[in-house]
Amino acid sequence: MANSFTRVTLLGAKRHTDVLLPSSEPVGSLMPQILDLLADEPSDRVAVKTLVTVTGDVVPSDESLASAAIPDGASLQLLESSETPPPPVIYDVADAAVDESDTITGRWTPLAGRVACATISAVFVVFAAYLLIEAFAPAHRGMEMVICAPVLFGVGVAVAAARQRVASIAAIVAGWVIGVLGLWQLAEHPDMHIHLVQEMWLLAAATALGLIALAFAIRSAMIAFFQGAGTIIGLTVVWIVAAVITRDTARTAAIAGVISLLILGLAPRLALTASGLARLDDNHSSGRIVRRRDAVAAVQVAHHGLALGVVVCAVSLAISVWILSADTAYRVWTLPLAGVIALAAGLRSRSFPLVTERGTLLGAMTLGLIGLALAGIDAGGSVSILAAFGVLIMAIAVALIGAGTFPAHIAARLRVAGNRFETVLILASVPLTVGMFGVFGDLLHSFN
């Protein structure tokens, strides 16, 4: 990664200056340049020069500005070690404890209280609904629970109109949980013939309905929830259409995985368009006044909508690579395709700024590589040994990438190489998908 810098004001005896210093370099290694900048000449007596903050804390020479928690814009005074002020002291421990308690992260806030109340209320609603269904209609438990889900969604939307957000969210979350439990009950019922793929489609539909209901409950994030629901509906339609056309699980996963990659590439543009940022930019270009509040709100909506869309795409990619890696009928095509999709998802994660976005995409990549390793182990022989060594090499590589820092020119070259490799992977996914349908074999037979 590129070296970062910290802007500080250096205060010397003869000169003051504003400079950018490397954040990760030890202060001691920067001291010769600092002495030159401040025109600090050696005195008659030997003395050690140190940098001191405005609070009197000495910056250790073996620490960097980042490790010493020196923020941007800080003032650092160059002093001899014998002239440094004494460290700050307190005169009232009780007052200091009260003041410091307000700065501790993880404190209980009103938002945390609302989240806790909504969660507990949702748990009680789910439990009450289950007990009522068990008491009055135990034979049709699964169907009754599925019917309860949209009812609770409607209750949540109605309660949201009365500005009771906590109760509204609790009802919607409870409806989604009851719907999932109902689908699970239906799948296990001996008289119901619901396959896993159909259950996944129903789960996606329930999740989309839940997000639409949440859009009315949390109106500040309405566009983001609608975008997430739209992504779920779009990808579900892709899976259904692919399943109807191919009537094969592996081929369906291949088509859905490639299309999920394409939608992932379009997600930022779709988020910007849905949030209204493009419209604000057009207004600014035409000379209209754009309020800062509107721009900030549009940026927030864009990030929230993008996060939901990326998470949905990551789930679709994870399901796709897992099915492809577990397939045995087209292994010569499915295993390379699973690796291509997994690596492309991991490389694409570099383009997204939020933790949820990168985390879910990296999780999809990890799941795909684990599936490939398991497929290699199932093959037995030398292939299983190569798979084990491959997993070990991946673990070491990820650890080195996470712990290491690279010079700026090397980081730039790695980014360019990553972009090119990602493009190659996306292009390679198309012929691999086509190969699963026997097109290349038919071409060879037609020319022979």
C-alpha cells in the first residue's frame, strides 16, 4: 500500500514550518531533516533533541507519527530533552474519570437502546406466533408461518405510518424470521416437495419483501432498501431464468455467477444514479444552486444502496462458486470457472470502500477457493497434496499482504497488475461458461 503522510507544524527556536512527514517512518530517522528545516544549529553542550506535543507528551524517537497517534494538523515543538515540560498531571481524579468515560467507545446510547428493544420485541413476536400456530394449527405449521410473514410486513408498514419506528422494525424483522422458519418447516414436511433451489428463491423473495417493508419503516434509507430489494429481485430472476433454460444446477450457477460479476461492476453507477448524485451534478453544471445538505444525503444514500447491492451480489457469487466447485459432471469446466469467479470477486473488492462490501466479497472468494481445495482433496492422490499446499500458500500470501506495507511505486504497479488480471479473469469466464454447454466439442466435431 502507498505510504501515507501526516501534516504537522514544527516549532523551533528560530523557525516555524508546516510540513508533510511520512506517517510510518520512525521519528528518529526523520530528525536530521527536521533539524535542517528548522535551522537548528548544534549548541556548545551535548543534548538530545525531541519532539513534544502541545500537551507536553514526548514523541519517542523509535515510534512513528502513526503509532504515536499524532493527528493531522498537530503542532510539535523541537526541544532539548532537558527542556521538555513535565508530563501533564491531574488534580481531581473523580473529574478526570468522568471526563474520560465520555470518550470510551462502545458506550450505551439511545440508538443502542432502540436496537435492543426492536430485537427483543422481534424475538417475542416470533416466539408468540410460533406458540399460537402450534396451539391452533400444528398440522400446517409451515404454511401458517409463511402466511404470517407478509401479514407482519404489512403490520410493520402500517405502524411505520404512525411514526413508531421501533415497533415497525420489530414487526418486519419478526416477519422475515417467521417466513424463513416457515420455509424450513415446509422443506422438511413429507407431503411438500420443495427443492433446495426453490427454497432459496422463496427465501430471496421473503428478503426482498422485508427490505421493501423496511424502506417504509426507515424512510431516510428508503432508496437504499429499494435498491437492495431490486438487486435481490434481479438476481433471483437471473437464477430462475437460467434454471428454466438449462435445467441443470451447475450450468445455472455458471450463468448466474458471470451475470453477478457483471452486475457487481455496474453497482457503483447504479447506486450513484439511484441516489440522485448524478442529478445534483447536472443541476450544478446548469448553474443551479446545490445545497450541501442534499449532496451529503445523496452520498450517504449512494453508499448504503451500494453496500446492500454488493452484499447481495456477493451472496449470489458465493452460492455460484460453491455449486461449481462441488459439481462432478463438468469438472473440466466448472473448477476453472469457480476459480475465475472467486478470484475476480476478490480483486473487485478493492474498488469498494466499506467494510461490509469488501468483507462479503472476500468471503465469497474464500468460499470459492475452499470449494476448489475440497474438490482437489476428493480427487485423491497427488491432486489432494497439491490442494493442501495451495491452501497453505494462499494463507501465507494473505498474511503477508495484510501485514506488509509496500513502497508507493510497487503498490501502484500491483494495482495496475490487479486491474489487468481482473479483466482477464472476467473475459475468461465467458468461454468457460460456453464450454459447459458443449459448444467447443460440437465445433471440433463439425470440423473433423
